[in-house]
Amino acid sequence: MNWKVLGLVVAAAAGGGAPALAQTAAPAQATLTLAADPVVTDPAGSFVTVRVTNSGASPVAQVKVGCEFFAGGKSLGSSSTTLYAIVPGVTGTDQVRLILPEAVGQATPSSTVKATSARCAIASGT
């Protein structure tokens, strides 16, 4: 994962567990908090729902959240999303999705390996 990680890593375990939370440092004008739900899999791959809360006094134009997906400790790949216009007191929500190559016809289906966890971090916020 080649991101400037501004805080702790969020590990979202598969299953129905409670969301994992991490406090993150942010630009001086905002205080951002990252939360991630457990990893979910479907026929297209795996995804994690992420939420970024702005508890600061200034709006944040955009926040990039990146996640690396794992199965049994092995990295399956990474993906990211950008949340826009998070004003003070508001939480931006989106999904970070890792689409398996076979789901889009780019490879022969290998096996039913799906992500069981993800580590997510705020990569940037402006």
C-alpha cells in the first residue's frame, strides 16, 4: 500500500462483527474520523463500507480513503474512493470495492477466494 497514511489502520474483519474504528490526524482545518464496516463479498468481489466524519470547524473539499484487501493474510489488491464536500458535523459514506478480474471477464475464474479483511486509511484530505 503506497499511501501517506495519516492515522491508524482500520482492520475490518469478515462476518457480522462490530465496525472497526480508527482516529486519524487530518489537515489543520479539520478533524476527520474514519470508520469501516466488516468486509462483505458478492459475486463481483469484496467491498467495505467506509465513513469519514468531519468533527472540525472547517469543510473538507475531498477525502481519499484507500483499503487493501486480504484473504488469509495474503494481499488480494487495493482500491480507493474519494468522498467530496464533508462539512463540519457531517459524515461522508461510500464503499471501497475490490472487483475480482474474473467478475469482469479479464481472467479465468480461479477459485472462490474472497477477501476476509481489509485495512483502510485516509490517504489524503483537503
